[in-house]
Amino acid sequence: MNTDFLQKDLDDRTSLGIYRTLKTLDSPQGREITFEDKRVLNFCSNDYLGLANDERIKKAALEAITEYGFGSGASRLVCGNMRPHEQLEVDLALFKNTESALVYSSGYMANTGIIPALMDRNSVVLSDKLNHASIIDGIILSRAKLVRYPHRDMHALKDILKNIPAAKRKLIVTDTVFSMDGDRAPLKEIVDLARCYEAMIMVDEAHAFGVLGSHGSGLVEELGLEAQVDIQMGTLSKAAGSFGAYVCGTKMMRDFLINNSRSFIYTTAMLPSMAQASRAALQIILGGSQLRRKLQENSDYLRAQAKEMGFDTMHSSTPIIPLLVKDPSQAVAMSKQLLEQGIFVQAIRPPTVPIGTARLRVTVMATHTREDLDHLLNALRKL
């Protein structure tokens, strides 16, 4: 086998400043972590509420291991469907104010399982240009026609919908909070267009779950659109501090996906301890309005100070705060300089973001103190 193309790809990435390597932590997730034998402030985790190392969640997981063992043994349709899975689904449906819920083993598996189950080569999927890669991969697997509309551009979306034959099955899919830009989808306008042109709506609440809404269930709740969004997908690996994903909707939708979603059917079930950990996280989120307020205060403060310094934070309105750098090599250099000052912030480069939009992706946690934020800001001033 000729493997020269492998080295060429790696060499090309290096020359373009987009070669990536793994970075290993020697501590639990938290506002402060151990990296390369050094304690550093963590400003790149999606653990927005600081729950990944929460004692209540660890306790729930340990108790589940004692009661149910560690592995789940099989897919849920064989013999891996355990009581914690179904209890978590009941909790999620109540939390998201839907009829039903179905749990997947990861967000990637959910998006690459839900979309191909619903759509086929005779369908059309309209996707925001900055949607997560797992959404795009799900659409490709479905063989539906993919039409990407410019980011948050409702005029373009309307024009596209106008030109799709009425008989075609149509799905509009969008992140509710965009993972690299930190801005929100114009969901009310999307709902209006979907109803006008008879399209289904699917949202990915991965970065809104636990963060937005009066109870923390996401942007759909914040806007009061639970009855108007057909498919609410999200993850339990970010603000919930656990792992796995869910889809919430009607009971008919759940039954349909159990029978048609390949990434659900053909994979071993989520660990029961993971399901119980997520149930504990849901209870914390339900009672976590103070955590969410602190998270918003921290985010607003850091964003305002960064803007005052002259940084372009794009249209961020969430705990995800991009600091636009544009040049990939410069973003990497800035990340290294911050690390030297005890601050862990990752440089995000193409292909994760479009060419010319390399950035430092700063993420804020509810557990960050004002001193933590000021330490980051002072370090940024030195750059």
C-alpha cells in the first residue's frame, strides 16, 4: 500500500498552521486543571456549570455501578435496555416538556442516526452553514439533497423554501447555540418559515442545554417554542457534565426512531451508570438558576471587557466567546503564550471554522471567579 498521501496531508497541515495534536490532562475537569505538570485555569471546556466533577453526579454513577454493574452488555433492542435508560428518558421528556424522549450514546451518533432515519434521497434538508459537523454527516448519510443557507440568514432560507416543490419532504435543521461563534439561531423566524412552507424543524441544543431557559432546558424553552419544534436533540456531555445525547418529541417519533435509526439499533446501549449520572445532573440543572445567573454574569463581564480591549467577539451572546484572530499560526502562538501565563485556551482553526476566521475560543464556566476572569483579561492585554 502506498501511504505517501498520509505524510503529504500531515505536511500540508503543518505548513498551513492547522496540524493538530492531542493534549493530555492529569486531573478532573474543572475551572482549574493539571496540564503538562502545571495547574492552569481552564477556559476551553464545555463544562459550563462545572458539573463534570460534581460529587452528587459521581455518587449517582457509583451507586449505579453497584446496582447495575458497569457494561450494558448489548444494544437496547437485544438485552441492553436497562431501567436507568428508561428513567432518564422519562426525566428528559418532562424536562423538555415533550411527550417522549430517546437516549443515544453520543451527540454524533444522535445526529447521524436521526436525520438518515427521517430523510431519504427524495427529501431536502436545509442546514445553517455553521451547523455542527455531525449534522452535516447525518445529512450526507441520509442521501437527501443538502442545501446550506448562509448563517442565520432568514431571507435566504425563505427564498430556498419557495423553490422547493410542495410535495417534497423538507427538514430545516439548526444548532440553537453555535459551538464556535457562541451566537443563537433566529428560532422564532425559522418556526414561522417552517409552518408557512410545511417543513419539519430539528434543533441541536447541545450548547444551550443547561444554559438557556428559565429551567435550563435550552433556547426552545426560552422562546416558548416546545409545541412548535418537531425534533429537539441535545447532548448530556456539556453543561450536564456527563455523556450521551437525547432526542425529544412525540411518542410516535420515539417509536419510529427505535425502529429506523441505525446508530440506535446497531450499537451497545449507554452505560447504566452514565444514565444515572445524567439523571442526577438534570436535578441539579432544574434547581440551578443561581448557577445559570452566575454563568451569564461571568460571560457578560468577560465579553464586554474583551470588546473594550478591541477584540472581535463576533455575535456571541452565550458562554462561548470567540476572539477572532484570522491567521491560524497567530492563533496557535497566542494560545501558547496564554498557557505560559497559566491559562488554557485552545486555538480553533480550519477546517473546524471557515478559512480566515481562526480564533481563540474562550468558554466561561459558572465556577470561574472574578479573579480568574481578570487574570485572563490581563494576560490578553499583554498579548
